[in-house]
Amino acid sequence: MSKKNVTFNDIAQYTHFSKTTISRYFNNPDSLTLENQEIIAQALIDLNYKENKVARILASGKTEFIGVIVSELFHHFFSELLNKILSTHEQFGYKFLVFISNGNEEQERRYIDELLAYKIEGLLILSHVIPSEELSELQVPIVTIEREDLHVCSVNTDNYTGGYQAAGLLAEHDCDILIHVNTSSSPVNPAYGRIQGFLDFCAEKKLKHELIIKDLGNTFETFKEHLGGIAEQLAEKYPAQKKGIFFSSDTQANIFLNILIRKHGMLPEDILIVGFDNSPVSREAIIPISTVGQQTDVMAYEAVKMLVEQMNERKKRRPALLKEPVHKAIAPVLFKRETTERGKTETITLQHHLQHR
């Protein structure tokens, strides 16, 4: 038997069950007694059975594939989140087909059409370009992450609390001016909560603050150019004032930090920095960056779990489909590191490090 493909007929002959019973073991095992399940499971071992995935897909129409659309991987948050999503295979058994759209709306639509042609069972959207109303019309369960979600299920960070926490951390250090750097965003996008949380904290505490909204592009070169301009602007506008700067991502915060270190040989004492995401770059930066952490492992697990629940429901004879989208918010975690907590010791250590690189 081990030298050829083992068929359902071979398993039936070996166990003295019917082929129908063997088929039920693979497609609806709970319909069999535990004793019969164990007999068939042992037979698969004895016969060295290797499942033919293609044949099973053709027979059942179920591919065990989930499609994933990611807008880009330049921001470390997306690469970290995608890594966590892929790792859920061990927990849920689904495989993933991933496309990166680079923010191109028409390209993203083509990718979705291609994924649907592959008979995916569900779709995860980590991109903001296609409206949720359009996504909701697709004949497949959908869960989005960190994007506009009025018409689809979603998992997001509690961005408002994160923005509030970031402003609070900077305020703890008696900054003369609090500054938030972000890109243009609609209030319907979850990430807008970072802006609103920051503004509300400053208003409640009557703190001097500034909101800088700027399109930074999506490459290292454009980030470096625009953030360099912001660094010069703040130095001219607030000389000799203690500036607490909250960036909407760790990627932004790290590039800004590198600009300052290249110019001054250190992080100036009158500048404090807080990022957002808790991506690896915040921990690995030349000066570890304080940040509002998104719990990417929890977000990935909850998003896949929510999607799998919808997919499983659709497989039932009488599915109870959702009447309204479900939205889940994951609490952020504040990480205090050297870009806000540093002192003279850290400055001396950094200067020593730079001299010996």
C-alpha cells in the first residue's frame, strides 16, 4: 500500500467500513462514533495515507485558503501584522494567499478578483483604498484591520486611547509644546483616533500643542525628505523649548530620530519622541523609542478567529449570518523607553557608541 496512492476504497477494505463511512470521517467526523474515528485514524497510519489536497478541494469545493490584501510593507506595522497572521495556520489550519497592492485601487480590485477565482473561503483586508460598502458586496466573509469599516467586520486598535496615552506620556516630562505628526486621514478611519485622542488630552489639560498633517509618501526617501523639513521647521519655530513629538508610526519616529542623530550626534535634550505600533524597529533603534504598542499578535489572532467563525457558519445547512458588522477594539500598551525616559547616562553612552562604530 505504501508504494501507491491510498484511496478511500483501500481504507474501506482495510477497516471493513463502507466508502461512505470513510468519506464521512473526512468531511463530517462528528457523525461517527469515537471508536470508529479511532479505527479509521489508525488505518491511515498503517496504510501510510497521504491526503490528496487537490482531490479534496474538487470534491468539497472548500480550498482552506484565506486571501490577504496588504497595502504596503514599508511601515513595519504591516510586516509585523502579516507575520502574525501567517503564524495562525497552526491554530486554525487555514493557508493564506497574499497580495500587496501598494495603495493602487484598480490593482487591488484585480487582486481581489483573482483571489475569488481561487475560491478563497474568506478575505482579510489590511488596506484602506476600497470603501467598505463595496467590499461588503463580495460574496465571501471579510474582516478588515485598521481601516474604514462601516459595512464590514473589523479588528482595530483602540487608537483614541493610544493618542491620549502618547500625549499623556509627553506631558509627564513638562514639555513646553506637544506636537503630533500624522498624515491626512478621514474621521471614519480608525487611525484618526490617534489624532483625536492627542487633541482631546491637550485641550483637557490646556497644553500648548500643534498638529502637523503632511503626506510623507510611502518610501524611505520621501519620509526622510519631509521629516527632515519638519525637524528644521520645529527647530526654527520653537528654539530653546522642550518639544514632545508624537509620531503616528514607529517608522516615522525612527527616521526622524536618525535625522537628529546624524545632525547632532545625539538626540537633543530638548526633544522627546513617542512612536506608535511597538514594531521591532522601536526596540532596535539606536536609541530605543517610546511607543504606543499595537498588540499585533492579539489583533492577528482575533481577526483570523472572527473570519473563521463566519466561514464555519456559512458551511452549516442553515447558517445564521450576521445582521450587522462586528467590530472589536484591542487595547494599546504604552512602552516607555529612552526617547522619553533618557538622562545624562544615556547621552554619554550614545556618544561613546557613536565614537566606536
